[in-house]
Amino acid sequence: MAQDDTDWKVAAKAVPELRFLKTLVTGLTLVMGLGMVAVVAMLWMRLNQPVLPELPAAITLPQGVQSRAVTFAQSRIVVLTTDDRVLVYDRAGALVGQMALQP
């Protein structure tokens, strides 16, 4: 019968680089596994948060103004308009202040 070449110890003695390769593959597998655990944990934590903060019933923009972007701060709602103004509202939806952006 022929010699069995599937034994790891025999192959490692025959080719010393195989031990390094085995260690490298094992290390990379551990790093990839930890990365997957980190991604799943981040998704789990992120998806458990509410999507949006509690919104007021209505926010009234000034006449003829359209919103371009809305940002929710901790105690304020900030609206950027198409005419480059920043409108700041409180959580109840009342206008607190505004500022014109310079081009």
C-alpha cells in the first residue's frame, strides 16, 4: 500500500511553510469571525433604536418656502430651505429662529 499523505504532522515535517500557512489561515478565520460578530452586534444595536424622534403634529414654514433638508437635534428641529435659509423649530413645532446663509 502507498503512504498516507493526509496526516498533517507528516506533511508539516515535509514542508515547514505549511505550519505558517495553517497559523495564518487560522488567524484570518478568527479575525473574520470577530468582524462578523461586530457587524451583527452593530446592526442589532442600531436597528433597536427608534427610526425618528417624536415629531410635532405640524411645522408651518413661512409663505412660499420649500424645505430642502430636515435635521433632528436633541431639542430642536432644523430646516434648510431652498432659498438658503435655516429655520429652527422647537419640539412643539414653533419657530424659534432663522438665519440666512451667505453664498
